[in-house]
Amino acid sequence: MSAPIDPDITSRLPGGGALAPGEAVLVRDDFMLSTVVFYLHTEMALTNRRLYAKRPNTLFGLIPVGTARSNFPIENIAGINAASRFNVIAAILGGVAILGGLGSLSSARGPALGILLFVIGAILILAAPRQAIQVMNSGGGTILFPVSVFERSRTVDFANRVSTAVAHTSGLRDVRPPAPAAASPDPTEALHQLNQLREQRLISESEYDAKRTDILGRL
């Protein structure tokens, strides 16, 4: 038996933000900010009007120092996908730091420096594989929301669900009701107006007869 859905998931934006009248949450999820700062999370929600994101700002990539919020009108979203990349420089520096730490453990400088270098190196190596949710706007710009590489499958699923919802919502906006058919003029009124034109000598007798025949033929 599945667990009941928390009503707060669909009734409010991440961080407790209120929805606008007529606004409804379509897709919502939260992700670890990175592999290193797994204790911080980025929350994202797609409504029928916008893509909303709430993520922490960090100092040195580790210490939370406030929150950043982003809003993207749904009509300005050109696409969204899960992007993966590898920071080679961070991996190399991490390897160098670990080797330096191992060398310092047996040196006269003591183990403290060695342990510090080892920890820094491990953090750099862990942070080298990177995952992000990539949002592209209609103007060609791209904004990345970094997440932990361990969240890859969830970010791919989230990007697919958002893309489907955006396409469906855009399709509904593009549907236009058919234009009402022009009402056929009342033959009696048309004959009356035609007779007035004849009496005012705005049309000839032959034009009057031809138009009168045409109106009577549509009865």
C-alpha cells in the first residue's frame, strides 16, 4: 500500500512559498546540493505557470549562507535536461593533495598537515564528478542547478517529467477555440434593406431584381 501524499507538496512552493490564485504544482522534487555537502538540498517545483527553485548559497562550497530563489515563467522554458560532467583539474589537484598528505604523515612536520591535505584531496576528488539540472530559456541562455552525482537517475527522471509537463501545458495554451460561424442574414431583413437601396436610387432595377432573386434562392 502506497504512503499518503503530503498535501503540502501540491499546495505550496518549496520553502513554504504561496501559490498564486489558479496555480497548481505539477512536478516537485528535492536533491542533494552536491556529493560533498549532502546535508544541503536544492528544491524545485514546476507549476502550470512557472518553474520555481530554492537552493542554498554556500561559503567555500561547504557552509550555508542564505538561500537563493529562482522563477522561470513556463512560456520562457525552452528545455530542461540532466547534465553530467567531470572536473579533471579538481581530480588532479585532489590526487596531488592526497599524495602530499601521505608524504607529510611521516615527515617532521607531523601528521596534522598530512591529515589536512588528505581530507582536502578527498573532497576535491569527490567533487570532480558533477551532475546538474540544466534549464534552457527561450532566449538561448542556460542556468545550471548543481546536484550530487549520486542523484543522476533522479535528475534524469525529474527532467523528463518537467519536459513532458511543459510540453503538455504549452499544447493547452496553443489550443484556440474555433471561430463562430458567421450567422446567415435574415432574408426578410435583407429584402427590406435591398428595397430601401432601390427607393433611394442607389441601385438600378436590374441590380435590384438580380439581388432579390439571389436572396430568394437561398431560402
